[in-house]
Amino acid sequence: MNLAELKRKWQRDPEFQREYETLKPEFALARQMIAARGRAGLSQAALARRMKTTQSTVARLESGKGAPSLNSLRRYAQATGHRVDVRLVQSAR
């Protein structure tokens, strides 16, 4: 079974769907962070130097695994010439 077939199989599983939906915001944030770094024209290593951290820390922040702290987001945003805009959005019932 190749990756595409495996993904289709997983997508039919209700438990997989619930977990996938739960992780959507984290992956969306990771995509936004990577796009911000791209717009700034920075490699992970260059961004790490601006943030006074390591490249592996930047990679972890961009991985979509876990939620970064607000302080980390602010440092990342500042280093890429962006700002953080946090909002609470009412969930569908």
C-alpha cells in the first residue's frame, strides 16, 4: 500500500478524522510561520540567529507539533518583520 492509499484509508476512519480536525489549527499556524519566514527571505539558521536561539528550535516551532508559547510566537514574528494577532473565535455548535 502506498502513501496515497494509506491516507485515503485513514481518512475513512472517524477517529482519524477527529484527530486530524483537532490538529488543523496547529498545522495552519506552522504554515503561516513558514510563509512569514519565506517573505522575510530567511533560512531557519538566519532566523535562529535573529531570535538568539538554535536552528533546531526554529524547526520545532515550524513543525506544527505542539503549540508554541505566545512569547515564542512574538519573538518569531518580530524576527521576520511581522506581529502576532491572537483572536478568540466562537466555535460552531
